[in-house]
Amino acid sequence: MGIIELSKVTVRRGRSQVLDSWSVSIDSGEVVCLSGDNGCGKSTVIETAAGLVSMEKGSSEISGQLIRDSEGRRGRTKFGLCLQDDCIMGDELVGERILDAAGCDFDVSSLLKTWGLGHRIHDRVAMLSGGQRRRVAILSGLVPAMVSSEPVAILLDEPDSGLDDDSVEQLAQTLRDLAAGGHAILVASHNSKIIESADRVIQFPFTETKGDPVKGKFSLLESGVLRKTNIGHRMNLRTLSGVANNGIAGLLTLGAMLAMLNPEQLEGRTLTAFILAPALTAGLCGNSIHRLTLENRAYAWWNTISAIPPNALFHSLITCGAITVLASTVTGDFDVKLIAAGAVLGACTEAIVGLLSHATLRLSRPNAVMVRLLTPILILPWALVVDTLSV
Amino acid sequence: MSIRGEAVALLGLAGAGLTFWLGMTWAPSVSIDAFKAPEAQRIFYWHVPSAWAAMLAFGMLFVGSIFWFFKRSEWAWRLHVASSEAGLATGLMCVWSGCIWGAAEWGVPWDWTDIRLNTFAMLTLLSLYLVLGRRSQPDGVETRDTFAAFGMYGFVLVPFTYIATRLWQIRHPGPVVATSEGSLNSDMGTVLLIGAISFTVLIIGHVMAGMRLTKLELRLEDLQNRYEEESR
């Protein structure tokens, strides 16, 4: 059984069937290149292998672990992935991104130097040129294999696009080196240098030729302790997007209510509603990290790392709690129970709106659907909490 | 043959019109002690049948979503499309008439703490979301799967809406038909029955016409694609 195994997959995209009961198996130490015209299904194969595309029939396995099957079962394991989009949020740091992709600490600066990015290690990815950003995306795909002595699967979708000739040559050589280390590589490309580096070339629609590439030499990068990503909280601290979106909405609600109402005259249910309304508004703005992951289709890459979408739920609890404290202070009614309710209500509301948005990511235009039409249902639990706490 | 859906819908619409007329002019007035706004109670003959029709549409939406998602049936997708539109139309009729009645009877058109009101409004918003969302996306398996999933999960609200007034009666009244109390006058029951039948016919016609229209839209799209391929 190969490291990368697609078994009898049937995949529909849009209104056409792209793959029909198609299988491929890539063994340890093998580079397989997919080649063919635009729209022939190369990207579909890569994304199906990575578990990003649902299939009508068949299954995808990597290193013996089920990644996805037609029954909807999902699994995750360590593998490298570089899609046609760079899949990196602009606010991620270059060095940090490579470490996140590796899943462990190692000497990232020397690796970046060999790829001409050593001086950019602490820069945000948004500050890089297109070619530099592409190199970071490629390294994110390659590094899980570079730090592993065990065979790791690498999936690369047109990694050469936007690269200069020297970089393409370096990439082709790196693929051979990784293959020498026993890693299995599936790459989609039109580039002759990448095609020449492959042991097998699958020309769509499905004629297979054997290649005769030169042998590479694998040198393992010494890795340290495993690394926790916590990408959502890290991004939120760096961008303050939770405060800028959710927090400001809550503050504006409080300000608008203060303009219309005298908090000293409020009592009972109205007073409780006044204190809890800003947290609800903050929550209704949704998961601020979700919006960041829409950049360059970063959500797809992170989806292969974890089933839980990037979020900053702990920060949301703090933000919504702080807004509720502020509303309580304004009214002079300082109740710990209310503050805790505001924090939890706001964070839960934010998580639910985030999940609703996340559910639309398969659509070709996820930003065009008005998922907020469904959010009024969240007023019901809020109103019931207000009723309960004001008794 | 091909206009059967529209004909059925027209028949239902005529019945709905008759119900409205009977409800407003013929049905007996309710006791002045039982309601704060007895005349507004006549909205009941429009409100309840439209709620019934909306529930039928949401049921069909669920069936269409399930059969598309698990069986990839083209008819099921057409049913999903047509019933979401029908659910939106009848759901809005029910919510709108309920707000008018509520404003007269309760003094407020809406209560955010009433579970029946909110879950029903949510179902109507789900239909609106499905109708608008689908129009914003190119047709394809990704679009269909996503909206079918929303249609399936959204159906969870239907039993909630049904039992809401039985378990947590907050403001919306409980059931008045087929209960042990039997509180509905026979003439009132007759008008309500005509309404329920008319709205059922209306919704069936609406869905039939909608399914045919969707089939024609998809055929047109196929022909456009074929034309583009042949002209290359």
C-alpha cells in the first residue's frame, strides 16, 4: 500500500464529473507528476488527496490514515500541502508559518537562507513579493518531510507558478532529495524541470509514462519539541481584529443605548437587557479570525491541520466580559453573574456565527451568501437568559 | 399537461381568496371576553392555514434536501428549490399576519422570548437564505450540497416549532384544533378547513410549478454550455 492512496474516487465539481472511479498509489521514495491542460482535473486530484473535496465514491488515505471517504468520514495525519493559492494569511510571520507547518521547533533561519528568505524571517507574509510568498507556501508544503525521518506525503499543486528559473530548479532538486529520504510526492505541474524530476508522469486524461530522474540526497533537519499552533489567538493578538470588529460593535451598541436611555432609570428586565445587549452585538459580528482565513484561501490549508477552524474563543470571552463589565459600570449594577453570562453569551454567539460562516466555505462564492440572515435565532437564547436573570 | 402546476396553484389561490372572504364576512365573531381585539381574530383564518402550508413546504424542503444529499436525485434538488420558495412565500404570509394580529391582541407585534414565534420566523429566514444564497452561486454539486445541508439541519426547528406552545407557552396560544378541549365553533372549523385545503392545494401547485421552472432553467443552462462548446 502506498503512502498516498486514492482508491476509486469519483468527484464532481460544479456540474461536471472530473474523476470517475480513478485510483492512484504513490509509494515511499516516489515522485509522481500530474500534467495536462488547464481544467483537466489536476488540482481536483491534489485537493481530493488532501481531503478538501468531497467525493461521490472512493476514499483517500495518507500514510495508512483515512483522510476522507465518500461516506463523509474524515481523518487527519501529518503531510505537506501547497495548493495553487498560497493559503497563507497576510498577518502570519514567515518563520512562524514554516514552524507551524513543520509542527515542531527547528533551525528555521538556515532553511530560509537557502531559499533566499533568511532576511524576511520576522516579516509578515503580506509584506513579501508574489514570488517570495510562493516560496513560503512551497516550504510550508515541503517542511513536514524535511524534518521527518519517517516517510511523509507531500502534495503540491503547481508549486512552480510565479517562481523564477533558479527557484524552479531548486524546487526540482529538493523534490529528488526528499524522495531519496523515502518521502512520497504528488505534484501537479506543466513545468518541464518538475516533470523531469518525476519517477512517473500521469498525463491527463490518464496516460502514464515512467521518468528517469537523477537521484537526490536527503539530509534530515534536526527538529526539537513539538509545537502548539494556537493560530487563532496568535493572529488575534497581532491584528486585534477581535477588538476592532466585535469589541467596537459592542461599544457602539452601548453608546447608542446611552444616547437614548438613562441607565439610572432602568430596572428589572430592561436593566438586564441593557447590560447584556453589547455582548450579544459583539458576538453577532462573528469569528473575526474566520475573516482573516478567507485571505488566499488560508482556511483550506488550516483545515488539513485541525478539524476545529482557527478561532480566538478565549479572547472572545475576555472581550465580551469586558464589554459587559463596562455596561454594568455605567448602570451601577455590578453583578458577577451577569458579567459571566455576558462573556459566555457573547463568545457562544460568536462561535455559532463563525460555524455558520464556516459551513459555506465549499461554495464558489462564500462571501456572497447572506449567512447573517440566520442569526436572528440567536436573539431567542439571549432574550431567555435576560428573562431568567432579571427575575 | 405542462401548465398543471400553475393551474393547481390558481385553484388553491382561489380557495385562499374564498377563505379570506369567508373569514372576514361569514365566520362568527368571537366572544368579546376571550380576546382583547375580537375583530382582529379574523386574521386567524389566513394565519393558521398559511402556517400549515409553510410547514408542508418545510417538510418538502427536508425531503428534497435529504434525497439530493444522499441519493443525488435531480428531482430532489428541484423539490428543494421549489419548496424553499414556497416556504418563503407562505412563511412570510404567516409571520406578517401574525405580527398584525399580535399588535392588536398583545399590544406588541413580536416577542423575542416566545419560542414558537422565533423558531417559525427562523424557518422563514432559512427559506429566504436558501432562495437568496442559491441565486448568488453558480449551480453545481458544491452549491447543492451546502444548501441541502442547511435544509436538513434547519428542519430540526420544525418539531421545535410544533411542540413549542405545548411545552413552553409564553405568548403564542396553544393548539385549538384536535385537542381534548374542542374549543373551536363548527362554522369556524369549516372556514379553517376550507383554508387548510386551499392552502394545501396552493402549496402543491406552487411546488409543481417551481419544479418545472427549475427543470427548464437547468435545461437552458445545459443548452448554453453545449452551444459554447460547439462554437469553440
